[in-house]
Amino acid sequence: MKEKFNIQPEAGILSVFSRLNYKVWYAIAEFVDNSTASFYENYKTMSSEPYNITKLSVHVTYNDIENTLTIQDDAFGMDLADFKKAILLDQKPQQIGRNEFGMGLKTAASWFGNTWTVSSTRLGSDEEYFTEVNISKMKTQHLNEIEIETKKVHKNKHGTTITIYDLTKKISGTTKGKVKEILSSMYRRDIKNGKINIYYDGEKLEFHDFDVLEYQGKEWKKEINFNFEFSGNKYNVTGFVGILSDKKTGKGSYKNAGFALFRYGRIILGGPDLNYKPKEIFQQSQSQISIKLFGELNMEDFPVNQAKDGFIWDDGLEEEFLKELKLNILDYIKIAKLSKSERISDDFISDESSDEIQKSVQNVLDSVLLTKQNDDKDFQKDNKEIEEFEKMQEDYNNSAEETFSKPRFYNIPINGLKESQISVIWKNSPDRDLFTYDSKKEEIYINLNHPFFKPFSTSQDFKVLLDGFVISYIYAEKFSIYPEKEYLINKYDFLQNLNSFLYKFGRGKK
């Protein structure tokens, strides 16, 4: 059975949606929002007898050969009245939720392509409804009617399928990876609760919680819940803030820092490298706060734009929100500032890393001739949580067992007449000394865990400079000892030699 259905105003207006400033992942999210909203809003019916359905699957499939995008779910589905509302413009659902504007299907489908179809069957019904919207044809012929076809199906069938043809927005391989990553993050709570499975081209999306800094059973994370008023309206914010760990798992890194802002359990602002990082809290892009502070905030009371990729708060609401948020997390902002790398990883003193540095430094030393330079002249705390964090850092660093790299042997040309050999060994130690020197064994030990240099010690280039500096320091001292008085150093000779060696090392490194 078929029936005509008027979708006034003229369907040509749908072509305007193709010019919306959507991102691919937010457009796909419109369909996922509809699927998950249908599931949650009807969960009581679906999970009860005789259906006993407690999980939802959403499949997103992109076919670059046929140039189609399909979104298929096994949610509650639609009856005829709901089906017509889904096609009509400006038809808002009765319930406020993820699909609160009632425009997602029309706008996203029309943004993606020129032709799209919808089919849906409500749970418990034996009728499936199908329609096709061909924007180019309807615009050319000034049509405002579509045809809805009804056919009989098995009563076990339920859910909705949307297929978009003649795509005007392609999804490249690089974009595909980003879409999967962002959708996994955007719907992290759905994925984690185990009730909803989302697939992209057959691959099940997953999300793993970020690594929170933890020590001796304490996790550096706190719940927040505050209220404020703005322009006569009340706003409530809940969620948590925390400090990211330095673990090398990919779950505690710069791209995960910042705040993910949620509304109805779905991210509005946030995701990998997309998290909310206002300067009022995070300061500059490479500040310690921007690397370590993260959190999830629930923003149900805040208005969102129609694309659901941002909040409508340019009237001063954002500034008021940030003022209140900052007041409620001042302790964790200060903890983030203090949270330098907890301890140098053994990766940084590995044999491979040591070999690379040895080659780089020796190449410079081979081009540098050390000559002795002579001179005849005589020459308070904010609160207990911050105090506890500082104590934790100190205990954690002091509890480290010493680990050592393999020795790197350097040949030092001296006065063009001979070579001297010295070995340099990195160590990861709670010692207070930056480096030590054993003159009998000609061995230098450099402590990469020293707090003065630790923030830079993960850089290979820095470790080349560190080896060069310490070697220059040792030889400047050697060349500045008074004859027959090995325990006395001419301080002026020392400074001249050190400056000369560092200058030569720097030039040789170019």
C-alpha cells in the first residue's frame, strides 16, 4: 500500500542543508542520537516480556564503491505517525533528549547526499514503512510530496534503516579513522554501560578509561557538583576532574587532557584532541595544566546549537560558568601545575636510546679538539590535598630503585696529541646529585631523574646536549687543576675552559 504525504514547505529547502557547517562525525552522530534515544526512551517496554531486549546495535556502513552510507539499528522503531514526524520539517519530539530538535535525520541525510531512504518497523508491529527523498528531483519539479509505502513484515523485525545515495561528502581513509575514534569517545558512556554496541564498517567501537594518576591506593580524581544562576536561570554542573597519569598506554596523554562536556550522556564538546581547554583554566597550550588536567562535566541545563556540536553561551553564560568551575577545582588546577613527570621511565635509559646518544655525541667530539685555556691571573600551601600531592610526589620519586643504562664510551681528542676515553652512564635514581664522576675509572653517572632536568629528559636531543655538557664540565675541571695541587682548581681557568669546550661542542653539533 502506498500513500502520498505532503512535507511542506517545498522539499527544495532540504538542499540548503548540504551547506551546513557539519563535521562528518557530528552528522553521523545525528543518526546515532536517534537510534539511542529510541532505545532509551522505550527501554522499559523493550526489556519487558515478551521481548526481553536489553541491548541495542547500531551499524554505520560506508561503501565508497557504491557511494552510499547506511545507518541501521534494532531500536524500538517507528509507527506511521512517528515515521511521518521524522520526515516532516520542524517536528519536535514530545520528550526532550538526544533528538530534542527533531531535525537530525533530515539535516544530516540531506547534508550527506542528494537521495536518501528511510524504512522502519515498530517493535511488535508487522508493518514496515518506507520512503525515498530525492532532493534534486523534488527541487527541479517543485514537488512537496513523497510516497510512503507500507508492507507486511515478520513481527520479530524492529528498528530503522537509513540509506543515503549519491553522496556529496566523501569519507577518506584518514577521516574514517578519526570518525571511529571520535564516535567511540562521544558515546563512551553508552559503550561502557554494555547496553549499546556501535559498529563502523563492521568494526565494534570501544572506549577505555584514561589512566588517572594513582599512588599507594589513592586515585587523583574528585567528584564535583555545583550550581549557579545566570540571567534568571539556574544551572547545575556535575562530573569529575582528575590528573592524567604518565603511563605509556596512550590513555594518559596530551590529546586526552581537557574537559569533555556532556549532555544527556553524549559529548557535545570534547574528544581526542578536541577537549574543552579554556585559557582561563588551562593557560597556554603547552602548560603543565594543559597536559595533565582532565575531566567529564554534565551540562544538562545548558542550551546547545542545532548541530549539537557546541553550546549557546556567548551571552556571558560561558564566562559565568568558567568562573564557577574554576572556583570549584582550584585545588586540582594547582595539583596539575605540580604534576611533573612522576619518574623517568626505564625506556629512556634503554640500550637503543643509549646507542643513539653515543653516536650523536661522538660525532660532535670527533670534530672538536679540546685545548687547554690558560690565564695567569688568580682568579606556602593552599590546602591539605595539595600538600598530600607534594608528599606523594616526593615519596614516589624516593621509592624508585636505581636503574642504569649501558656505558657509552667516548674518545676525547686532546691538544692534537692524544685521546682520552671516558664512559657516561645514565641512571634513574632518587639521588640529589645531577651527576657524579669517578676519576679512577673515568666514569660519569648522569641522573635523568634529577628534578632540575627531569622535565626535559624525555627528549633525545636534550640528552645529547646533557652528555656534551657534563663531559665538557669534567674536562674543564681536569684542565684547570693547579700543577702539583690536584685538590685545587683555578676558577678562572675553569670558566674559560668550560666556555671554550661548550662553544666548540655547540659548533661541532651543527
